[in-house]
Amino acid sequence: MARLSLVLLFAGCTGAPQEQTNVGNPPAAPPTQRAVVPAETVPNGDLDARPAPPNCPEGMLPVPGGRFVMGQANGEAGSDEGPVHLVMVDGFCMDRTEAVQQGTNRPWVGLSWAEAKAACVARNARLPTEAEWEKAARGGCEFGSDPLRCDDGDARLYPWGSQAPTCDFANHSMVGPRGPQRCGDGPGPVDGTPRGAGPYGHLNLAGNVWEYVADSYHPSVYRSGRPENPAGPKDGRYRSLRGGAWDTFSTNMRVSNRFNDHLKGSTIGFRCVSSGAVPVIEDVALVQWSKVSVKVRQKSGSPLRGRWLVVTAFDAQDINPQSGLPEPGRSPVSEVGIVPNGQPELDVEIEIPDGSHVRFSAALDMGTPEGPQPAASSGGIGWAPKNHTVNGAGSTGITLELAPLPAHPRTPRP
């Protein structure tokens, strides 16, 4: 939840989407947010469509195989969502809803990745790959304007299409001029928001809870020429998450948005798949993580007290060069949170993928539920004055000074 609150701090000053109401037809997303499909003609004008399994287990819906557009490279997309490329998957069956805890209609949350995997195996199923999950959420190349190739019309932004997110489409936290407006107080029913169903009928592929997938997280696994039915690297310390959650912002509802359980940002659930091809492990170098020591203090010199101190690292490519702040919708590379101990200065260790070029920030939550700024920064926020390249364990020399954000007008609550 913490990393999302940091992104929120900039919603009012970096051009975040205006708040939408839950009635009528929401506006289409700006054209600049659409994925741009590479100029790649499908061989022989054949999409190589592959049928969905004829019989899916109870509770699952079929997803036809074939080529689809994976990733996004403009608009709100983060650096790990590109380049846009075409991927081939075989047809498979996928749970219509997030997995439910026995006796409830709510998502099964609180499991580790290994426990979620075991829960699927117990049903003679498995976790979906990132590619399978995105195919189910975005749809294949049958939705575009040219039936003989994958084109921009096949690059749906959200499971329901390209209309801006509202609470009718997804249980999330709508971003607007008054700050975040949550659709609910937690994960809702797994069969909620039917208007936001994906192209093949699956529910809550955006919002409600993040979902584990099978792949180890790798920020740069995307490339042209990936194998059919790709499964990411052989191993990795952290696993990919997809879909967003009830407290994730509108800017992160994209089907292409990638997150990982290193960030532990919100409520995590899962859903299972069956049938399909055996996923193919990709030959890509494993991510090496380095520890970086960041010093945090108040610019005023006062002790660091409060509920939670968060240090975050954003990819330098995701920082707006004019404002020095992350573009809306960007997920951080890494984040760590600690309870401040009242000392005037704290050394905080944070793990970053080796070779990353990042901008560090810190925010102190004083625990105030209301106020002119979101609680995540009620004790101040600080940004490093320049980017930092992580090139080995034990990196130091970074100091972040916290200062209050300047007040800005907000629309009064009704």
C-alpha cells in the first residue's frame, strides 16, 4: 500500500486523470496512452489462431490461443512494460474469478507465492504465466481493425476496453482532484464489477486484489522474438504480480502494468489455469539485487517520529525531467518501509536491481488520517537531487531531507 500512496502525492501536480463519476459513459482514454504495435506483419497474413480447450473445469472459462499484443510503451507505461511485442500462446482455461477462501465470496489473500502455487496444484491446475494472464485480460488480435495482422486496435488498455476506469469497472482507488476516492474499504466479492469483465468473460482482472502469476519478475524480459508460451527467467528472488487492487490507483489499472512481490504494495490473491502448453523458460540473465544505504533526516533537524517511513526508488526513465517527479501510473523499482525511532537521522537499507538508474525519495507518515496532504507524506517528503546508478553491493552516500509539501487547493468534500 505504501508505494501507491507515494504515487498519490503527485496526482494533483503531474496531470493525473480527472476524477470520473460512476454514471453515464466514461470518456475514452487519451490516444497517447494506447500501445503502439510494432510494424510487424503476421507471416503469410495468418494470425495462427489456436482453439481454446473444448471443455474447461467448473469455474473456469476458455481463452483461445494465438498471437496477441503484450506490453505498452507510451502514456502511463513504466519502463518494464516495453517494448511492445507480439506473443503466441496456446489456448487454456482460466478461473472466471479470483480464487476464493472456503465459505466466502471474497478473494483468498495472505498466501505466499509458493502457497498460491500449491493451492492451484491441489486442483490439478497451475498459476498462469504473465503472458497467459495478459492474453486473458487484453484479448488477442481478433479485436483490431485488420483481421490479417495485429494492429493498434488490438492493444486494449483495460480488460473492458479503453474507457477510463470507474468504480463500475473495477474496485480500485479513483484518482481525481480531491485525492484518491476508494470504491470500497477492501477487497470486494470475486464476482463483483461484472461491467469490467475481460474479453473472454473473466472478472476482476483489474482491481480488487493483485494476482500472483508463475513468472519470476524481470524488468527487461520483453523483447521481439520471444518463444511461444513464454514463462520468464528460470529463477528469481521475486515473483510478478498483475491486475492492481482495491487501493491501487486508476493510473495502474492497465492490463500491461507489472508489479512484483518485492514491493509488497497491497493485498495479493491469485487465480489458476489449466490446459494450455507447457510454459517455456526464457534464456535471460537473472536479476542481481544490490543493497543501497540511504540516509533520511528532517530538513528542520527535528527527530523522525511517526507511523511509517518509506524509502522508494523510481526508474530514472519514469521521472519527468521538468517536474523531477514520477509520471502518473509509474510503479517504483523498489521500496522499503520502517517504523521511525525518534532519532534525528536514520540509515535505511533498500534492495535495487543491479545496474538500475534510479531516483530516490522518502516520505514520512505521521498517522494523521486527514489534512491538506495525504497521510503518507504528513511528516514530510524528500527527493534526491539527482539520479543514482546502482552498480554493486554496499552503495552509500545518498541523503534525503524531508520537508513539508506546499499546500495546494483541494475541492471540498461534499
